[in-house]
Amino acid sequence: MRHVIALDVGGTWMKAALLGVDSAPAPGTAPVLLHRERRATGRERGPEAVVAEILGFAADLAAHGAAHLGGPAVAAGVAVPGIVDERGGRAVYAANLGWRDVPLRELLAERLGVPVALGHDVRTGGLAEGRIGAGKGAGRFLFVPLGTGIAGAIGIGGGVEAGAHGFAGEIGHIVVRPGGADCPCGQRGCLERYASAAAVGEAWARVSGRDDADAADCAKAVANGDPGAERVWHDAVDALADGLVTALTLLDPGTLIIGGGLAEAGETLFRPLREAVGRRITFQTPPTIVPAALGDTAGCLGAGLLARDLLGPAGPDRTDPTEVTA
Ligand SMILES: [Zn+2]
């Protein structure tokens, strides 16, 4: 079986896998996990060091495949955070890694000698959730991870929409409370200031008087019937439903996949969220609202799918290192 390199670059860690791929996979088929490994990004040594770590890790993964899997990988997919020009293969900006305008796809293709795809971390994770995870078979979906911030991936026709400038899906910066809390993006009242795991944790820390309280603590207190926690939770769910209804009015997704730390609250989140969305909808068809299924492996699996897509239905003979997915 041929295999591809999948690499998901985070702020602190890089998660990688070698994934076996069929030449003509049936829709919804996940790649086969053959090898898994992780390494630190080394960001404390600066952006050039991070790029060198990525290139070295990819080369070592290729060598591992050559030594243990009957030959080197035939393609590679890499997901990175921040602003990403997927078409141009450039990592434009990432606050947590400090890089600016790195031609990462070209650098990797030169190093590996195989076609490489570069993806945005959330859109790449969304691609995996939509194709082989919680949205399997949905076609049109919206993936919204609720973590430190809130991002989104708009799934259309087997791919994820990046937008004209790489900003499509930034649902966390839809204004849901005009004139509300300041957001680092420069606006006020953005959804992620009210409904991210970080925002819920901060609100619960204020109400409970415990500085170290986080969103998971708040969810537990809600499940135990704490009225203060219930108020915090209710406000967050209300803001989230406002933002989601704006998105689903525009996009009409079949499936709404909610992930990230806040989704780990399970039905404590999903029951009131479905009700709050249902109360707001008038003419729209409500989407199926489901928890994400792939957890923190979504980015890596998605990177593998980007690499698999490069091979196309025709087989392994395309070796143009500048090849891009359509
Ligand atoms: Zn904002």
C-alpha cells in the first residue's frame, strides 16, 4: 500500500502520521494509520528554527517510510495555524510561531521530492470531520471548534471553502453583542468573547471567585445545578446560538459539527444549544447538530486527506512538486 506523510503543526507540538492510501478510495474511507510520532516545534528558538524543525521532521518521516514501509511516501500534507495561502502554498502569518510569508509548500517539496499540499489547521481538521468524522456523508457542513478562540470550516462538495483571501469561516468574529466586550481583532462583541472555552472559563472564574476555574469546571457545576454556573452557561449558549443561526442562515449546512474543549461538556452543551438554535429559527431548515468525532487527530488526518487528494484518481505517477489541489 502506498502511503503519505501527514503533519499537523500546532503552537507547541507537531503531530505527524504516515497514512496508507488506496488509489481509488470509496467516499468516507479513512486512510490507514501506519506510523505516528510527535515532536516539539521549538518555537522558543524563533520562526526560522520552527521551519527547520518542520522540514527535518518531514524528511525523517520519509526516511522512516523508506526503511519500514517498503518505500518513501508518495505525497505529503501539512496543516499550519494562522493565516494560510493554500493556493500559493504559503504560511502567511502565525502569531504563536512568529513566521511571516514562508513558502512552506515549495520548501517541503524540494526537501521531499514529492507533491505537497499546505492547509490551514482548522479548515484541514474540518475537512477530516466532514469526510471521515462526524459529518461523514454530509456534503455541506459547518465545523466550529470552541477552544481558546472560535474558528470555523465551511464544507462544500467534499472540500473546505477558504475564501478569496483565506479568511472564510471566521465565525468567532461575527459580532453577536454590538458594543460589547473588546476583541483582539479590533471589533467589539465578537462571538468568541462570549462562547469560547476561554471566555466561559473567565466568566466562571469571576462568578465563582476561583482564579483557576475553567470551562470544564463550569460544565461540572452546571451539571450539579449551581445557579451561578447555569447563568454563565446560559449566556454562552445564547451567544453561540446567535452566531450559529447567522452562519446557518447564510450557508444552509446539512450538519453542524461542534468541537473543541467546550464540546467535551457533551449533552450539558448540546441539549440547550439545540433548543436555543431551534427557538431562533423561523424559515431555515435546522441542521443536524453533532459533536466532533476525531478530537485532536482531526488536523493530522485532514493533512493526510490533502496529500491523498494530490494523488488524484489516476495514480501515483504525478511528481510535479508544485502541484496544487483544485
Ligand atoms: Zn473579534
